[in-house]
Amino acid sequence: MQSDQRLIIAMVLAMVVLYIYYGYIMPHPDPQQTPPTTTEQTASAPTLHDEPGDTEPGNGRHPMLPQKAEKQAETAKTEAPAEGEVAENTQEPGTAEVMIAPEKAVPEKAHHEPVEVPESIDKIETEDFIAEFTNHGASIHSFRLKSPKFQQVDAEGRTSMLDLVSLTQREFLPGFLSFHEANFRFPADADFEVVEAGDKSIIYRYVTPEGLRIEKTFTHTEGFMFDLTVTVSNESGGVAAVSPRLSLAGYEDEATLKSMGMFGGPAFNMQIPKSLVDDEVWDETDKKARAEKGGLVKGKVGWFAIDRRFFMMAIVPPEVERSQVNVSSRLESYQNASGDEKTREWMKLFHTLPERELQAGQSAKFAYHAYFGPKYYTELTDVGYELDRAVDFGWFKVLAIPMLWVLKFSQQVVINWGIAIILLTILVKILIHPLTKKSFESMQRMKDLKPKIDELNEKFKDDPQKKNQEMMALYKKEGVNPLGGCLPLLLQMPMFIALYQMLANSVELYNSPFIPGWINSLTDKDPYYIMPVALAVLMFLQQKLSPQAMDSQQQKMMMWMMPVMMLFFMAWLPSGLVLYILANTVMAVGQQWWIAKQSEKKAALAAGNAKG
């Protein structure tokens, strides 16, 4: 088998490995076209349970704290039934209003309607983002990235900033606070008082009917990092059971997913729950599994996040030896404007700290950190907390990270990310040249033996065992290893896969153009399929012009099948990856031509010396 064909087969095998990984280990839905309106999202939002078997208020170990006198009077006045009306049981005290899974819903208990506090929206703005906070739940209302690189364009061509917050319901806002099995009342619709709102810090306060003062403080520190502090002061006169629970949430509609292609992995705006627990990255990529069985992990939690491949919302909890993260998800089907059946998902990711007892007059401070923004590997490494492990560089991360550094350095020199990819491909090709040269030379020697091999095939066509013996004798006599060309190619595959993974997961390529008007984003497919077609044609010509190393029927099949397969694979792949493969193929042809010429010169020189 000739060298170029072996190289192509090696590339296809690498593609198959990636296909198995992304298609089965990390499954993802097919993209559609028409997203639902914001109204649909708001109207259809379900309630989700925190954790199976963990939704009853009160923990049974601590008596319920009594309400303060003034709070009792307010509650009695508010909850007084209308004349002639029989009062029902009020909402039991405990954690934040329990979120019940739709399939396990129970009759809702009547409870008093709290006095609506006007919503106050305050913001913290930097050169990188605009973060808006609401006192309704004291959570992040929106988080928009200001860089033109992250702008979104709708069907009408209008641009807008990318907002990492995909749901606006109070209980779905990032950083939503509740308390697990508390012995005090802290409703899910708690309206906080704005104590202070500055340029870099916002402080919210809520006082429970029992007299516990709860404060949430958001403070911008650097880059995309925030400090998020929850302070609980027990002024109730009794023992308070305090176990804070913070949540992140995401909304995903298959109609809005932007595919990365069959071998490009999941859609880059697919939302995945992810967490670092006991030094292992845990995630659940199968949305059906999330909806059917949820997910629960316990251990030392480093961080938990809603991951979007190029962006993420992540929270680093206080460092304790054991806490827990659980996922609650709900899938719903609907019909779009065309009558096609689609699905959408609401998802919440909870983190719960161990219970802590607060004596009367005591306070407890729970210090969290939050990162909302793009997944720049270098930036995530600099901020610490092992957030850089959220970037998936795959099995050969140790190779991918230096490649990313070289890519970024090249881009600083040439400005254009597409040209930087070509320069990186050239460098990788130079580094693996000794392996490639050895492989091609071994294949060339096999090719030179083809006439003798044909003679053996013809001579022993009726005796396969004798034929194999004679061939092995021929290989030994000529000093040729029939597998000598394969091993160097196998050694190159980790380099190929590492570069592939790095390009597929680098936010640097997001919305980065190669040639404006043609390739406007290296994370999108080639809109005119120019590079995939060029790659297929190049492969066809490569095989057409190469000497045959197998029988004509096999040669003909390879000549047509391989380019067609590669065209099919490459058509939907992100253009940055196709650019790399195209550049690699062009250089491989040139490299093969040069090595073949060197081999011919050596053969001619050897023949001349023999005659002399």
C-alpha cells in the first residue's frame, strides 16, 4: 500500500476515534433552525426538584425557630382569611420554596402572598462585560459580554451582545440561594433590600420572620471573576440550622443549537452541567439521562458550572472536605412554526454545603467565587481554582497546551488566526518530519518490491501458505519490514488528535475570521464548501498521480472512496479544523514528492556505483 494512502487511512482512523468519542461517549442533539421566542421560554418554565428524597422542609433535629413579635403580627394580618372563608394550611417553614418535579407534583399549599417589593436592577460594568443584578432573589439578572468578538447576529442581521444568562425566572437566575432543611422561613420569592450598590460591589439583605439576617454580596475582583459572599447572622434567640445551597441554571432548545459537525463534537452552545469533584471532572452530556435520573455527586467540590464549550458560568464553593452537587432537568416537546416536533430543556445545577449550627448571636460567612465568561485557557489558569480543567483538550492535553501557546504567539505576529493555524501546521509538520520520512521511505521500499511480490502472487496463487513463506523470506532478504510504514504514522496520531482537540475547543477561534466575506468565523463550517471540495480534489489527484502499490481494482476503489469520504466528513466540520487538514495535506504531498525524489537520486547513485 502506498504512502499517501496509508497517511489518509491513518487520518480516517483518527476521525473514527473522534466520531466514537463525540458520537457515543459525548452524544449531542442534531441542530435545527427556528428558535422559540422569549415568551415561550418564560411561559413554559417548569419547576424542578432539588434532589430526590430531599425536598421536605425542616430537618427534624432542630425545633422551628419562633417568629419575632412584629413578624408574627405581619404574618397574622397577611394570612387572615377573608370573611366566610376557611383558611387552609400555610406553606410549611423550611428551605426555599420546594421545587417539585412535574411528575411528582403535590397539591400546592396555600400561603400568604408577600408584599411585592419593586425590582431594583443594579449593574457592575467593566471593559469586558455588563453584569446586571436584581434584588428579586439577589441574583445575577444578565451577564453580557461586550467584546465585538462575541456578538450574536439574528436572522434579520441585527447584532447583540452574548448574554450568558439564558433564563430570567427568579429561581433560575445564577447564584440563586436557598437553604437545605432549614428551621426558619426563607421563601423562594424573597425580595432583598439593596444595602449598597457601588461600581464594583452590591450588597443585598433579607431578614427572615425569625430574625435571621441574610446578606449576599457580589464583588468584582479581576477579569471575569467575582467574590460571592453569603453571610447569615442569627438574631433569633434560638439555634439556627444553616446549610446554604447555591444554583446555576441553563435553558437549551435544539432549534438554537449550532452544530460543530459530525467530527467537530457537540454544538458549541450546548449546555452541559460540569463539576470538579475529588479531583475528577464530572459531567453529564446526555440530556435524556439528565431528565430521567438527574445526577448527584458527593465529595470535595472544587467548582460547579454550566458549560457551553467556549463559555461557562462557574462557582467555586467554600473549601470543605465533603459537599454535594446535584442536577435537576426537565425535557419538553413542542411543535415549531413548521409543525416539526422539537425538544427543549430546563436544567438546574445545585451545590449544597454541610449543615452548620448557629447559636443565638453568632454569624457565619460563606465565601464563594464565581467566573462568568469565555473559556480562555490561559486566563482560567491564572485565576486558579483549577477552572482551566473545564477546557476539554482531550487525552493528549500535554501536547495540546504547547500547541495553543504556539498558535497564540503566531497570531500575535501575523494577526490573522487562519494564517496562524497554517504556521502551526507547518511547525508540527517539521517536528514530525523524521517520523514521516521514515514511514515514506519504508513504503517506497515496499513499492520497489512490488514486481517481485507480483511474481510470488502469480507463482503461488494456489498455495497461500507457501506464498506467505516466500514473501517473508523476500522481506528478510531485502531488509524490509512490511509494517515499517505504519508505526511512524501511529506515533503521529497523538500529535494529530491533540492539535485537532485544541482547535476544536479554543475560544480564540470563536467568531475569528480567516478571509472576511468567505470564512467569517473559524468555528463555523465553510459556507461555500470550498475547502472541503479542494481537499477532496487534492486527495484524488494525489492518488491518481502516485504509482500503484496494489491491484488496479483496489486502487480504483481507494481513488474514489477516500476523497468522497473526506468530503463528507469535512463538509460540516468547523472551517478552522478543515483549514488545518487542508494545509497538512498540501504539505504531506510536497513532503512525499521531496522524499520520493531523494529516494530516486539515491537509487540512481547506487546504480551508477554498481556499474562502476
